[in-house]
Amino acid sequence: MPTPTHDDTEGSEPMWAVPPEGGWTADDLDILPNLPRHTELIDGSLVFACPQTLFHSRAISYVGEHVRAAAPSALETISRFTIDIDRYNRPEPDVIVLPRSVIRSMDQTRAPAASVALVIEVAANETLTRDRETKPVKYARATIPHYWRVENHDGRAVVYVFEREPASGTYTSTGIFHDRMKVSVPFPVDLDLTAIKPRRRRAADLE
């Protein structure tokens, strides 16, 4: 597909509002003008990000920070970075862990999904079906060995952990964690999930 030259102006319909025959491709995400931030490509369709909740923001920051600290030095942890699964699928997981050797430059906009060791999604009401059903199937087919899904249960974080079974090529649940998450693969991680919940305001702050 040739590089778009359309200059979106106020009152005009952006060119990405009408998909081409066959759908958009992974390369299009880098060249479509004025595309909203954090747009994903799922089955050739553009998927736009919803307004981020406080829980989502805190969960990404907390989990990303602690996974980064726990990961071996040969691995890189990146938040909200797209990965190439195939021509028509380029999702943007909330956190990924992959070899540092895959990172070529600071201008890089994506990474090959097959190189990812761990993908983490923080589910929202609007993304729950994709995070529970659509994306795990695609991540497993891309041979990503580990998938974690973080959900908000009445303000408390619950993490669902899955590992890809090589024989079937699908994910198998290996644990559900509520207040504390402690795993040994893909590397040892120990998370206090209660820390994601906003701290109570002190009485002095309310006066």
C-alpha cells in the first residue's frame, strides 16, 4: 500500500475512518496520519484506546516496574509497545518482556511477537472480551510462552497466569493470584498486589 498523503483537516473525515478492501495492515499503523495514540490492529481492524482508569494506570506502572526489576539483565521490559503477530495483527500489550537484542534503536515502533517471553494485559470493562478471548489465542499462536492478565475486582487486583503448552499450542492456567503473586517462570517475580490499590488518605489530609 502506498504511503498516504492525505492531509486531515478540521471537518474532514480522516482517511483511516474507511478501511481498505481486505483491512489495514501492520505497516499501516506507522504511516496513517493523525492516528490516535495506542491504536492497535486486530484482524485488519483498527482498535482505539479507551480513556485510562486510575486502576489501569497504576497496574501498568506497578507491574511493569517490578517485572523490570526482577527480569534478568538480558531482558527488556517495555510498557504499551506494539508487537507484530502477522500482517493483520499488531496489538499493543500493556507490558512485554523480550530480549534486549531485539531492540535496535530508540526510534523502533514494534517488535516481533515471536521474540516476546512474557505479555501482560491489564483488562478494562471495554477490553475484557479481547483480553480474555481474542488476544490469548493470538499470543499463543505467536508462540509467546507466558501470558498474564490483570483484572480489577472491586478495586483489588487479581492476576490470572497462563503458560503455553507446546503440544497443543494453547495457554493453560497455572494460577490465580489475589493479594500476593509469586511465580518462578519465566523468572522469579514476587508482587504485592495490594499495592496497586490507591492508598487511603490520612485524616490530617481531609481536614
